[in-house]
Amino acid sequence: MGSSGVRRVAFASSAGNAVELYDFLLYGTASALVFDKLFFPSFDERIGTLLSLATFGVGFLARPLGGVVIGHFGDRVGRRAMLVVTLTVTGVCTALIGVLPTYSSVGLLAPVLLVLLRLVQGFFLGGEQGGATLMVVEHAPPDRAGWYGSWTFLGSPLGLLLASAAMSLSVSASGEDFLDWGWRVPFLVSLVLVGVGLYVRLSVQESPVFRETRAKGETVRLPIAEVLRGHWRRVLLGAGVNFGFNMFIFVLATFAASYGTKQLGMPRSVLLNATLVGSFAQAVAILVFARLSDRVGRLPVMLGGAGFLAVFAFPLFWLLDTRQPGLVVLAMVIGFAGSAAIFGPMPAYYAELFGPKIRYTGVSVSYQLGAVLGGGLSPVVAAALLGLTADHASWPVSLYLVGGALVSGLCVVAIGETISGRARRPEPAER
């Protein structure tokens, strides 16, 4: 496939992933800003916040299972078909959240329905990211797998950017009615985005690597069994790499909004706009670090990213605690952009950990285990750590982030380099 064809596949995967991440991350923003008031109003404010953030984490619990089930069919039936299913179901769940009755209308049924939809949403997202990255990496030339693969993960900051922008616009447009109806609008907009994502995603062909594997009759009957039997060590180490990153990014993208509004008393708009600018900075940095990893290798770039997560854990909160809008934006820009050093190369990195026959399952399970242990729990753990000291100091949260960064760094070192020297230095063209 020519470079234009690879770019088309990369764009399709990025667009679809952006829509899915919009759906998933929009929930995180709402859980930090409004769900405690709408679905858990009978609790103390701090307990209500904890419960609201816990429902955000529930979505992560289903992601490894989704990775196993959808990865199974992705390795046997095909990458493309599964990506259409995941995008559709996730979008429908998001729209349904937008029409849910609140606690004041139906009592306990409201949070039950919220958690149920979040579980289904998380299940299907668990099979999305692995498949989306493989569609691109398996179409791309080896020496540019990092570059093209990173286009998929542009969906994460772009999805967060869309979610933050939609919520910010809704806050401005609805004003005092935000808690009545304004919060629902960004969830309902998901149906439009899903339609666009499906149109783009259906325009690309199946992965050539999967087509070749199926043509040779090399598909595996039970991919998860082979993954656990022969590749469990790489699954666990790969999960560890994602553990610290997810811990950091969801404290930054979700907990920081709650911390800024409830602990520091800043307006919602300041945190939402800072997240918006930070998401854009991460999108640019993802491309830079991914291309760098094609040239010098995944190991040095991702190890540097893990180091950044540890070093910036304390300055992040020092900047937030100033309550100065400019410094809050700076904190978000540095945090999002620096974390891209470990995030940008990840699509190619995970694909290089597993062979084609079990790659969808291996990538999905490994990546999602790290996501659930790191990202799913981090906003709740951070909120709980904030209550350890009488003055609600942030240093326990920073120490928590440093611990996660160390786990990621050690796992990157244990795995070692995944990209071959030949892939980094392709043969010169014939004259």
C-alpha cells in the first residue's frame, strides 16, 4: 500500500478512536463536575465526589474482559468488523447516558443505570484501542510504524479535546441551567460523531497482515489461551508500562478538574479550558515523540517519558495550587505534552510485543490491564489520598504518581527494545 493509502487508514483509525475516546472521557469530565450532584446528592460532598469518580472507574473494570472477547474475534474474524461494532455500541451507550433520569426522579435506579451503561461502554472500548492501532501499524512500513501508529492515539487527546470543548460550550450556553439540561447535550452529540466515525472507518480495507494470516490458515482457535500460555510475561510487563501513564493522565484529565473546582474553588471554565489547551499540546507531542521513536528506538523515548511522569508529579500540583489561570494552563500543557513521550510510541510498541496470530488479543489484554489498574483507579485513589491530611495537602497524590512512574520505567527496561535496527534504518532505495 502506498503512503496515501496508509494515511487514509491512519486517519480512519484516528477519527474512530477520537469518537470512542470522546464518549469515554466525556463521562470522566461529567463525573468530576456534575454527577455527584445529580446521581449521588444524598451524600456528603466529598463522599459524593468519591462515588461519582468511582463510577468513572467502573468503566475500566470491563475493559480487560472486552479486550479478551473482542480481541478473540479480532484475531479470528478480522480487525475491521470489530472496530465497527465497538464504535457503534460505545456511542449508543453515551447517548443513553444523556437521557438518563436523575436521582431526584427515580432514586437509586438512576446510579444503577449509570453504572450499567458505563460497564457496557468500557467493555467495548476494551476492544477498540488494540484493534484501531493494529489496523494502522499492520498497514504501515516498518520504519514508520511509530509515526503512523501514533495517529491512532491522536484520538485520545482529540477525544478529550472534543469532550472538554463540548462540556465547556454547554456550560457557557446553558448557564444556570447546566445541571438541569446543559450537561446532557454533549452526551447526545455522540450520535452525530458516531455517524461520522462509521463513515470514515467503513472506507478502509482489512489489515493486510490479518488477510495473509487467514489466507494461510494460521488463525488460532483460542487466542487468549495461547497468549496466557506463551506470552504471559509480556502481557504483565506491557500492562506495567501503561500502568504509570494511565495513572498520571487520568489524574491530570479527570481528578484535576475535581481538585481545582472543589478544593481550590476555581471556576469550571478555567479547568475545562486548561484541559482543552493541554489536549492540543499532547496531540502535537504524540507525533513528535512517535517519529523520534522510529529513529532512535522505542526504549529511550518511552523511558524518558516515564522519567518525566516522576519528575513532574510534584510541580503539577504546585502550579495548580497557585489558582492562577495562566499557571494552571501551563501545568496542563506541560503534563499532557510530556506524557506523550511514553504515550506516542505505544501503538507500535504494543504491536511489536506479539505475533500476528494473537496480536489483537495480546495487545488488548496487556494495554487494558494497565489501563484498569492505573487509570481506572487513579481518580478515586487520588481523591482518597487528598483526605489523608488535615489540610487536604496534595503531596500524597504526587507520591502516588511517582510510584506509578517507577513501575512504568522498570517495565520498559525489563522488556527492552522492541523495534529492530533494520526497521529504524531501512535499506537505501535502488538507483
